[in-house]
Amino acid sequence: MTLSRRASKVAANLSPGTAIAMRLFIATLGTETNTFASFPTGIDDFKECFWADRNVETFAPSPWSAPPQIWRERGLERGWEVVQSLFAFANPAGPTIKADYEAMRDRILDDLRAAGPVDAVLYYLHGAMIADGYDDCEGDLVKRTRELVGKKTRIGIELDLHGHVDNTIVDNADLIVIYKTYPHIDHAERAEDLFALMERTLKGEIEPKMALFDCKTMGLFPTTMEGPMIAFTQSLYDGEGKDGVLSLSLNHGFPWADVPLAGAKMLAVADRDQAIADRAAKRYGEAFYRIRAAATLPFTPFKDAIEQAKLKGDKPLLIADTSDQIGSGAPGDTTYVLRAFIDAGIRNAVVAPLWDPSAVKICFQVGVGAKLKLRIGGKFEPHSGPPLDAEAEVLFLKRNAHQDHLPGERIEIGDVAVVRVEGIEVLLTTLRTNLYTLSLFSLHGITFDDKQVVSIKNLYKHKDLFTTNTRAQLFVATPGTSNPNWSELPFKRLARPIWPLDADPLGLD
């Protein structure tokens, strides 16, 4: 049984009972903020990624729309009145512009005020959204929501596990459920869990008590990588519904954020007994702390990766260009890997996706088959590095392109141009994106199995896609915004001590 399918136990524990008429308010606001990125996140970035002004059910299922769509559907199935507000998500980047965050926040709060009394509020947030003047946008929104609705209305939150959590949001919410999987394949299952717990709370079957344990740890901890995180994540599923524990969530934290509340935290939700929640948070938090080093994603130095890329094999080598992947707030337009392939004499290769709207526009102007001198990448911000000027041949063009995600979900990637540079195929997009599935290649004229090496601008979400069709997968510390060498990042506000910057902050080694 896969980790994502283990999610249903909380929802399955919902006991049947008399239908209750409730008023439910739902909204979404989220982005993942890299404080080391030099380009801001503005309201247009939200509108470009995902923006639904009510009527979220009219949008295609995606990682950003699925949770509120589930809450709406479950509420209507029970005869509840569901009041919708704003649903907005932006791709990761630098801090959100203050006025834009406040406008979106206030829009949600104004809708909630206009709705009148509601029994429950469900928010799909991120957890690592930072705006100018706000280290904790989620905590700010939830605190203001509590002040508006009072103590009786129940507030439930779903968060990405790469967030920042402290007592501000815990003290002002009744329920928080966080993704369990990295790569993130369980947003829908966690939405089901949160709804089930909220329904049981509204029926009076449970009375949630939450506790938070600070693991004093930062880093990246994939839940499908060989090592202790698989068993640890399974222990969270296994611990739910036993001994008074309702829900268990490890907040991994987002390491490219220089704010005091950053770092991994363990969240436990218990029924009625705060002591049970406190003990569970501490027990599971300390268990994670003890495996933290073995659970950390390893990185390959850039030069070593290029040396391995020179070697030919029966399957492609996969290089993850981790420092310039948009999922951690980088622009996604550096050409370091492309240039290194050319300099190393590597020709049968792919680099994808690379964000360059202006290059795509030029390719559409000249058409498929055209050959031209093209300036690729390196345009957006200082971390983008130098562009690559090269002779390019346009191989493929597509308007309003997408890639598939989970069954029934799709990711819009804008217009696409595929060009060949020195034998290397480069997939250019007008929207910033990661690779979510192999459809990024297959839908855009790129073959995979016959390549010597493929470089993708991803961190980890792709790992399970390439377990059998590559000779090796390397997570490469390339130059860029999202440097995974934590000691090289200019932290100034991060709460210390914290591992690995400090040896043993909990004193458990």
C-alpha cells in the first residue's frame, strides 16, 4: 500500500450519525517564500499560477485547487451551506509585496465578515508565505480570522510540510493537518482528513487539542528516499487513531527562509487531553531528530556531476539542477548546466524546463525549423547568472501547454518552445514550472530513453519517476538562488541553535 493511500484512515474513522446543517467558509492563500531570492512575489504572480474568485469547482483539479474542491463537495454532500471566497496560489519566489498580501488577506476577511455567522472555516494555506513586514502570513491571517469569528467558530488549516509553524497559528486554529509526503502527492488525502476531523468536531464527537514540538532542525527530508524517513512517516500514519491521538504531522520546514520561526516542528492533535498531545509531539519529534542526518537528502558537487555526465551508459543519467528549481523560489532560468554540457562535449542531452518568455516569443515568431542566434536564460535577476548566446534550431512549438500531474490533475506551463543547441534539446516555457511527470517530455516532442544525460530544474519531486529508466539520479548543488549548502547562506534572523548549523541543539546525540 502506498503512502498516499494510507491517508484515508482518519476519514474512515468518521462515525455515522445524524446529519447536521452547518455553514462552512472556505478559502485559499499561499506561496512558498525564499527570502534569499531577489525578485518579489506580486498579485500578478498569483493570478498567473492559480486564481479563483469563488466558484473553485469550475477549475481543473490541480495541487492548488483540489483541497477546497474536496471541502466544497463534502460539505454539499452533507447538506451544508458552503460559502466560497478567494482561492489564490503563487509559485515560490521572493517575499510577497506588502500591499498585495494585505489586499488578498483583507478580501478573504471581508468575505468572511459579509458571510455572517459560520460554524467552521477551512483554509488551504502554505505555511512558508512571507510578505514585507510579515514573517508569518498564515499566522497573521488565522489570528485575524479568530478575532473576527470568535471562540465558537471552528478553524481548520491544511499546510504544506515545507512551512513555518509556531504557536501563533496553533493557538488560533482548532485543527491543523500538514502534508505527510515529500514529494507532495497527498494534498487531496490531507484535505479529506481535515474535513473528517472538522466534521467530528462539529458533531461533538471529539475536542481537538494541539501541541507543537520544536525539532531545532533544518534541511530536506524526502519521505520516499531509501532510509529512515519511510518508516518514520509510516509511524505517523500508524499512530493516528490510537491512545487518544487524532492526527500527527511533521512540519519539515523550508530551509531558504531567514525568519525566527523557521525549522522543523512536530505537530500532534489529541482528543480532549492536552497532555496526550504534548507527549505525542515530543515523542515523535525526538524520534525524527534522532534520524535527521540519515534522512537528509544528499547533494553532488556540480563538477563531479558533469564528470559523470560525460560517461555513456545504457540508460540516461539524470541531473537535478536543485539550486535553480522554481519549487524553492529560484527563477528557473540559469544556464550553468547547459553551458557545462556544451563545454564538456556532451551533445545527446536535454535541459528542461528553462523559463524564458522572451526566447519563447522569438521562437514563435520564426517558427518550427528556423535556425537563429538566440539568447537563452540568464535574464531575470542577479542569481540568474549569465545568459547563453547560441545558434539554435526551433524543433517544437505549443501554445497553452500543460503537463499531467496526479490522475485527473494538470499543471499549466504557458507557451512552450523546444530548441536544439549544439545537439542539446532545451525546453523553454513562459510560465515557471518544475517537472511533475514525464509528460513534460512526451507532450512536447522530446524522447527520454535515448539520451545520454537529462538535466531537470527540480529538487526531489521527480525522484520516483526515474527509478528504473535512469542509470543514476544526482541531486546537484549548482549555482543559483536555492543553494543547498546551508552554511553558505547569509542567515541573520534564524533562531539558533539549529542543526546542521549547530551540532546537537536538543542534546540527544
